[in-house]
Amino acid sequence: MVKAKEQNDKLKLSITVSIIFHIILFGLLIWGSLTQEMEMGGGGGGDVIDAVMVDPNAMAQQYERQQQQQSDAQRAEKLRQKKAEQQAEELREKQTAEQEQLKELEKERIKSQQDAKKVEEQKKQAEDAVLKAREEQKQAEAAAAKAKAEAEKEVQTAALAQKKAEEVAKKQAEAAEAKKAEAEAKKAEADAKKQADAEAKKKADAEAKKKADADAKKKADADAKAKAKADAKKKAAAEAAKQASSVDDLLGGLASSKNAPSGNGASGGGNKAGASGAKGGAYGGLIGAAIRDKLYNCPVYIGKTCELRIKLSPEGKLLDVQSEGGDPALCQAAIAAAKQAKLPPPPTKADYEMFKNAPVGFKLESCR
């Protein structure tokens, strides 16, 4: 476009210069013609001057030819200019198409670079992921090896502790058996003495009865019946007291005075069943037996104590059990046993009130 404009400017300048030169030439021709006429009309005594006579028609024809040439030149210039403009337009279109093509090629190049960069980033990410996975696997293997070593160490420690506990339990069991045998021997001796005294008394009573008359015999029979009834009642009380004593041996005192009613025969420090609390003691014995049945490795805990607090529902369901102090191993085992045991329902409302939220002094004297 710039080149075509320069060509047009040069053409206009050439036409302008050509017109100026033609005007000057035409003026010189007219001036020459006038000068010739003046010379021809002068005196006859002058010299004869050779002159060229200008034909106005020839000049007009010459001028017309020049105008025609200029017109032809202008038309040729216009045609050339139009052709140049067409060529320039075609060139512009071609350049525009080439630029568009270059833009597309540049876009494709940029896209290719971006795709290549993206592929490179993905490749790097994949490599990083592989390295990370290898590192995590290495850490996992190290952790597994460490855990395995710790587990083996714990197993060995537990085995040693169990062996030691079994040895201690065996010694304690032997001592308990010896103590029990000594107690049974003393009891047998006392029972034999009591039986001898009873037989002597019975013999004396029999001799006294032989001397009584019929009325005395009748009264004696009545007294004997009353005595038999009293003995049965005394035996029942003795059985209840014995059962309560076994509860004391197992639990070491159940349901402290702050939770037990004052009319149930509870002593100041706990709920040890006496004559009037035999029924509650019997229910406590059932609870203790149920817990003891689920206590594993019982000999290990003989002689140890643990303070527990149990909460029961009216149906005898264990609602909660917590440790309140004592040997940690026994407390943990007793809590686990209480949770696994199936506790019997309270026989009476008084039993429920006594054991619904009761502290338990759990002391294991024996595993029977």
C-alpha cells in the first residue's frame, strides 16, 4: 500500500512538470512568432534574417497530440494504479491469509509446547508419586518390623510375668491349703469335744428322764418338741450366717453404710450380713459367685483387694461398674468378669435398694 502511494505521487509530479514544460514551450513559440512579424515589417535596407514560420494549426495539432498523450498517460496511469491497487489488495489478502496461517501455526506451536509441558509435568508427578509410594512402603515396612519386634517383646514379657504369677499363685495355694488343713484339724478337734460333751449331757438327761413320772415324761416330750423346733431355727440361722461369712470372705464387705438402709443390720463400715441381714448377704453371695465364675486366673489374685462400685437395675442387670482403688490387675479382671457375668435379679425390693448403687470391697480369699 505504501509502495503504490509513492508511485502515485511520482506520477502526479511527472504530469505537473510535463504540463509546465509544455506551457513554457507554447509561450516561446508565440513569442517567436511575434518577433518574426516585427522584423518582417521593418525597413528594406536591413539584413534579411532567416526565420521559421510557425503554423498555428500545426501547433494546435501538436498541443492536441500532447493533450491526447497526457490523457492516454493518465488513463494508463489510472489503469496501472488500479492494477497496482488490485495487486496490493491481493497482496494484503494474501498477507492476511499468511498471517492467519502463521497465527494458527503459532497457536499450534504454543499448544504443542503446553501439551509437552503438561506431559512433562504429568511424568514428573508420576515419578514423584512412585518415589513417594516407595518411601511410604519403606516407612510401612520399618513400622511393621518395629511393631513385630515390640509385639514379640511384649509376648516374652507377658510369658515371663505369667510364669512368675503362676509360681506365686502356686506358693499361695500351697500356703492356703496348709492353713485350711490346720483349720480343719482344729475344727474337727472342737467338734469331737463338743460331740463328747453332748453325748455325756444326753446320757445324764436320759438317766434323769428315767426317774420322772408319766406327767414329767409328757412335759419332757413337749419340751423335746419345742427344743427340736428351736434347733431347726438355730440351724437355719447358722446356715444363713455361714453363707454370709462366705460372702465376707469373697467380697470383704459389700454396700457401705452410706448406701445401705439403717434397718438392714449393716455395721458402720460396710454391709456385712448379720442375723437380721442374712437375706441381703445371700443375694450378695449370689452376685459374688457370678462374678467369681467369670474371673480367669483366679489363683493369681488370692490375697489381693480391689474397691469397686456397681450399679444394678431392678431386674439385676449390671448398669455400670467402676474401680475405686486397689490392685490394678485384680480391679481390671473383676470389672471384666462383672461385665461378662449374668447377675441374678434381686429377690426383694430391699435387696435392690441395698445393691442398686453399692461400693464393693472385693477381696479374694480362695477360688472355691
